[in-house]
Amino acid sequence: MQTIDFQLRDEFVELCNLLKLVGVADSGGRGKALVAAGEVTLDGQLESRKTAKVRAGQVVECLGVRIKVVTAD
């Protein structure tokens, strides 16, 4: 499984936008479709909220990619 560290610059990032920003989805709409299809987990739990607030320390998995959200230096 590929792992990506995402540097969070604000308090949170919406889940569908995170998938777009790291390149798992080619658009926010595609990110929403992946969430709706049950392809996304947040901290090991299936996530159905397309605009869930993802904060530093959380882990998102989708299509064989693990995204670790970390604070920006």
C-alpha cells in the first residue's frame, strides 16, 4: 500500500478535497463519488460523509493509498 504524508496548513481539510489534493481523485466530484461508493475509510472506519473534516493525526485510506494527515512545519 502506498503511503502519502499530507501537510495540513489549516485546521482541517474536507475529505473529498483531500482525495483531490493528493491525486487519488482527479476532481472533488470524483472524490465525493469515491466516498459515496464506500471506497474510503477514516481512521479505519468506513466514512460516508463527503465533506468530513479531516484533521492532523488522522489517516484516510482509499484505493490502496494511505494518507497520513500531519501538521505543516
